[in-house]
Amino acid sequence: MTVLELWQNYFGNKFAFNFGFLWTDPLGIENLNLKAEYTRIDPFVYAHKDSINIYTHYDKIIGHPLGPDSDSAYLGMQSYLHRDFSVSTFYEKIRQADGYPDTHSRPEQGEEKNFLDGRFETRHKIGVKIQNQIRRDIFVSASYTYIHINDANLKPGKTATDQTACFQLSFNY
């Protein structure tokens, strides 16, 4: 980290951060949780001049799943209608450029990095989940997620949608 270039676009300062909050029983509303989270990963965060230090394993990123040159904003709400029964909903906006974890440590254009400069994909996700604890540590849930993608696959003007419905039985041990 170069302190003299701390608030500049110097490629050598590589930052990633995640922060958020969970508010339980907001404004006195019992059995309600509100959650917000923001994640940002600068370009070249996972890059290194020596290829042995690249953050991948079998072409999968070891770091945050978003990868470099991306950010995510998440809002969620969960309500417990009964001790064992909850309903939750969320919205998430993800912006992701074409940064790869195995890029060179120095940008080709010089010593400057620019966050989400150029083409990037934007995903809007919204979902709902219903969960019931049927016995101690045994849960059954159903969820639905809708995703709308702008500039899909980094192609300007291309849009796509995805929908996922899931039924799950899980056991905590």
C-alpha cells in the first residue's frame, strides 16, 4: 500500500471491503430482522506479479465470489411469524466488470486502476424464502429468486433473465 496514493487510482493500492448491519426488532417491531450489506472489490485485488501467487485453484477464484472490479448492495428482511416459521425477502444489485483474478499485477494502460471503467454487467436479484423448522435442527424451505441482467456477458444492450425455484430439506448437525 502506498500511503501517498491512498485516495487516488494507483493500481498498487488494492482494496476490498465488506460492511453491513443487522437490525433486530427495528422500531420495536418484534420478530423482524433487517439486514443491509455492501461489498466492493477493486480491480487487481487478486493480481500478483508472480503467477504462483494468483488467487485461483482449478480456474475457480479463492477470494470473494464476486471477483475483482465488482460491487454488490444487498437489502433483506426476515420475519418470524412463529417460533419455527419464517418468511424472508431480499433485493441485491450486483455490478461486475470483466476483471479476472489471474490478471497481471500492473494495468496495461499504466499505473492507474479505474473501478467499473468500461463495460460491466448489472444484475438485479429479488427473492423470497419460506422456512419451517419441523423438528429440532431439521428445516424445510421453499424459495424463489428472479434475476434481471443488463449488458449480459458484457455485451451492451443485451438483457437476460433467470428464475430459480428451490425446495430444500436441511439438517444441522
